[in-house]
Amino acid sequence: MDVPFWLAEETPPLLNRSLDGVDVEIVGAGITGCSCALTLAQAGKRVRVRDQRGVAEGASGRNGGFALRGGAARYDVARETYGADAARELWRRTEGELDRLEETGGDAFRRTGSLRLAADDEERDEIRAEFEALRGDGFACEWRDQLPPLLNTDFRGAIYHRGDGALQPARFVRRLAGAAADAGVEFRTNARVGSLDELEAECVVMAADGSGRGLLAELDDAVWPARGQVIATEPLAERLFECPHYARNGFDYWQQLPDNRIVLGGFRDFSILAEMTDEEVTTEEIQAALDAFLVELLVTKPRVERRWAGSFGVTQDLLPLVGPVPGRDGTWVAGGYSGHGNVLGLLCGRLVAEAILGRQDPLLGLFDPARLLVSDSR
């Protein structure tokens, strides 16, 4: 029951190789680490990826399978907080990353759109402001007052985001890892890194998002762990939801897979302090809330086949950290996606690799770790 649905799928083993020496070592074999490794290897770098578990067995294989443009903050809030130009560029770049997912994801990705729902009048006002900001900046979206029948629920309107999609995240990341291995990357899985001093490369990338705590104290202070809990039902007899749905500012989210099972997660706010943890265990309180909402959505309660938890990294300003760690020569970070790692992780893995290769990108200024990390010269 505690094995995520995404990770239950069998996959061919990676090409087994052992490198005598490496230029870069990456901690974390999720979407960020694999994207970074592939980019570096294609540029001729010798790369080793380490993970205490297997490929995609952390946050990349334990989420709800959403692939959304933008960041964790609403677009109108992002404009006010980061600046209009920076917010527009971030959303534009994540749209490009969704195009990349569609080109390379195969059957791991479906371009379905997504529906951001208002659970009450206050949220309706909030997402209406987001809709107006998005439309004003030329981003494709639709406002919907008339919603498809959602059975026993009472939502107050929604934004339909046309370009979003649904992802089998573990399948995609494992394919990404396979491409990286074919390009020459060495993967050392089930090999915990106890200290960065154990690594032989002069260049190290921390790509573990909410995991990997204890390796860099300053990173632990800036990226806080949060736990998400998810369930997957048996396949239903009918098709109810054609795209991923989310409400209450993302605290509730669900989608229906091609085989008609429901994957549903959220309700972290029901026990918010207890859920600020990297312990990947389910709890009775959150699981009971998921079960109750499942009945609210469907009227009946199908059999729940899997229940699982996963941790992800949250930052104070809801933006990722991507770039060099201040005061740590040769140490880089890419993480802190605040629950939007499926798209941002793919993008930021490539961004940090390109920065290591000396290629600067406008987004690196927005994601600069120095804004939140205090130099620690110990």
C-alpha cells in the first residue's frame, strides 16, 4: 500500500557503468538530477549521480502527477512579488518546458490542460484576479463559470489552463535517466551520501529538493521539507475528469488516469505543522481527509489500492534555488520547487548544468541562491 502507484511499474535496468574519475557529482536521482546529468554529459562532462534510493524514488515518484506551467505563487501575486517582467519570463519558460515534455515524454505525458477551481467566494475572487493578469499578459487560459458535473461538490468557477498536462512522473524520470546513462553518466543508487567530503569531484550539485538534509546546514535553513500524502483508487467504471483538477490554492488535487483510477492528494493544511517533515509516512488524519473528500467527489467510495507519502522542498518566497552556493566553491544547488517540481525540476536541472558550463540564463538572477542562503565558511 505504501509504494506509490507511479513506482509500481517495472522498468528496464540502467546501463551499468563505473567511471574512474568524474568532473561533476550530483546528489539526487530525481527529475532535477537526471536533467542536469544529461545536459552535462551531452556537453562532454564526466558525471556521476548518487542517490540513497533508486531513480525517481524520492519526490519525483511520489507526487500527484501534475505538469503545470508557472510557479507555486499565483500569477498576479508573482507579478507583484517578483516583478512583472520576471513573472512573465518564468511562466513563458515553463510553457516551453511543457512543450519539451510533450516532445520527449512519449506515453508518460498527456497534454490535457488543467482546471484550477475556486472552493469558495474568496478563492473565486483570488483566481479571477489571476485569470485577468494572465490574460492581460497574453497567456492562454479560459474562465469557466459553467463547470462539468462534479457530482456532490460546490465549486465557484475555475481557470482552465490549456497547455498544462498530466505526467507519469516516475516513468518519465526513468527514461530521462536512461538517456543520461546512454550518454555516459554513472548512476550509483542505494548509496547514501553522509557528507559532501565523501565526493571526489570538485564540482557538486545538490539536486535532492526536500531530501538530503544534513549535508549543507545553510541549505537546510532555506529549503524546508513538506510532506504530501496521496491515494490511488481502483479503476472506476466511468470517466469523470478529463484533466488534473486542483482547489484551495493547491491543497486539494486530483486527476483520473487513462485506466479510470483516481489519484488524489492534499489536505496538508489539516495538520500543517506535522506535515512540515521529510518523513515519508502516511498519517491517519490526512488519509481520513482524503477518503472523505473522495466520497464527496464520487458520492460512493471505490477501493483505495495505494496510499503513500513523499516530501518536497518549500522556500520562503516560493521560488527555487538554482546556482552556486555562497561561500562553497564548486557547490551548486537546484531545488526548492514548493510543490511544482515536475516542470520546474526539468527546467532547473538544465539551468544549473548550463551555468556550470558557463552559460548564463536570465532566470538564474531570479533563482539566485544568495537571496536566501547565508554563506557558511565552516
